[in-house]
Amino acid sequence: GAAVVALARRREARSGQRGGEAGGPDGGRRPRGRGVPAAALTAVAWLWTVLVTLRASFWDPTERCAQVLGWPEGDVWFDEGGFPPQAWCLTGTTAVATQPVWHVQLAAVLITASAAVTLATLLPVALTRATRAGQVVSAGLLVGVVAGGVAWTLAVGRAEPGADAWAELARRTAQAEAGAPAPDGAPPGGPATGSDTVPAEGESGEPGPPPTEARARADLDVLRRAAEAAGGDALLWPEPLAVVERRCRIERTGEDAAGDGADGVLLALTGRFTARDLATAADDVDFLLITQDNEDAAERIVTAWARDGLGTPEPLHGEWWQGPTPAGRTAVERAHVGFDDGVGTVEVVTACRPAT
């Protein structure tokens, strides 16, 4: 851009000298600053392209994609390519761009426009515009630059991750599934439901009486208040946290095995939360930003629970599992914070006790 300004001003100076010698009415001077638009447009194109490049680059791509998609690092992969660079987070059969496609296309448009304006400024310096040949060459070069820019813009809009990236994702996923550990206290099929079999407190060899209903409700109330405080005032609760009763089956071992299979009842603290209504997302990137906020809220909730009597949060496939500590909320059997189509879900289940 600076070179364009310098060359254009040099040409203007020479034209002014020739015009002055010819004795023109205005001294042969032409409007000054012909190279300024090219310089300004080049600077804007450069700055926007740098921004696009930074948004397509991460210090640790797999860690960032795991945070964005809500999956473990072993189940995600990252690919980037092209210029201006575009990047994607991959999981399963889904590829999510790290920025809107129009950001990349706008960079291509700005670069093309700056090249065309620069060429239009420099050509009069290199060619004699008074000749027919010079005009044809100038027009041909400009048309070529614009046509190439249009094709380039369309091409970057259709860019997709490469086959090598999908192959690497498949390899990493298979490797993760082969060695994925189960969370402590988490059932193979997921969180408990009303028909699940829930082991009673004390089955580890030290039988003890099940917690009273008053104790269970007190523990759940503490966790409810901790979750709401950790979520903050801005967090929405489409389904507010509430305690419900569920039927369960008591399983006991050892000397108390005679009570195995008896009907029981448990309490469950359930609710759903989200930073914003996902239906209001403007595009895929905005949707991912909302889910990322939901993941941050989930981590704050389980961290607060760890301070209020539950064990260390155990992550599995982007969700959290916790159990009680010996001196903590012993009425709780397990706690789970997960996601359903991007919306956070809470389920804290107490130990099964005999139905009255």
C-alpha cells in the first residue's frame, strides 16, 4: 500500500511538471492521493485476514475442540487448510467450523478488492493509457483479477476437512473406546431411572441403616442451593431444580441378603439449565458458544458440590459423575450433570430405602 502511494505520487509529480511546461490552465496538476484508497484497502484486508487466521489457530487444537464440542480429547480431532485458513472441529461424522464461513469469504473478497484497486492504480504508471494496447492490457488484467477473486471466494466457501483428518479421528476414537474407564458409581447404561436397581447403603460389607427421608431431603436441599449459586443469576433453568420420588429395588448382600429385591423408594433432585435459549442461536458458532457456556456452568456446579460433601467430579464423555464422601452427603448415592441436545441436565439420586 505504501509503495502504491509513493508510485502514484511520483507519477503525479511528473505529470504536474509536464503540464506546467505545457502551460495548462491548472499547471497540469492532477488530484493528489490516488494511492491512498489502495493503501487503506490493503491495510483493512491484511488486518481482517490476520483475525481470520488467529481464529483458525489454537495452541492446543484437540483440547479446544474437546471444550467446544463437549467430548473427551480422544473422541475429537482438528483440521485446517486453505487460504484464508479455515478450521474444523471433528467428532463422529460431524464437522463444525471454528468460525462462520462468511468470515473467510470476506477475507478473500477484501484481498481481491485490494489487489484490483492496487492494479488500477499502478497500471497507469507502467502503461501509456493513451494507446489502445495499453487500455486492452489494463482491462484484461483487472477482469482477470476480479474473476479469479470470485472463483476463489466460492472455493473457500465450499472447503471441507480432508480425508486424512477423518481417518485420524476414526483411529483416535477406536483407541479411546478400547481403553475408556468407567466412572466410579456410574451405571453402564447411564443415570438411574425410576425402574433402576439401586444398591442400598452399606453393601460394601458394613451394613448400616438407610438414610431417613428427612436426612435425604436435607442433603438434596444443600446441593440444590449450591448448584443455583454456582450457576449464577444469569443461568436459566427451563426445569427448575426439584425433588421427586422414584420407585427402586433394594439389593443387599451378606447377612442382610434376605431383604434383597424388596420394594423401595428413593429421592432424586432433577433439573435442566442453559446459559441462553438454544433456539435463539444465530448460527452454528453461536450455538457452540451457548453449549460452551453450559459446559462451564456444569463444571462450576460439580466443583461446588465437591466443596459441599460430594467426591471429586469424574469426567466421562463430556459429562460429570460424583459420589458421596464418608463424612459428606452420605444420603446421596450418585450425582450426574450431563447434557441433552446441548442443554444441561442435573440428577442427584439418594440411596434406596424401604418403602413405607
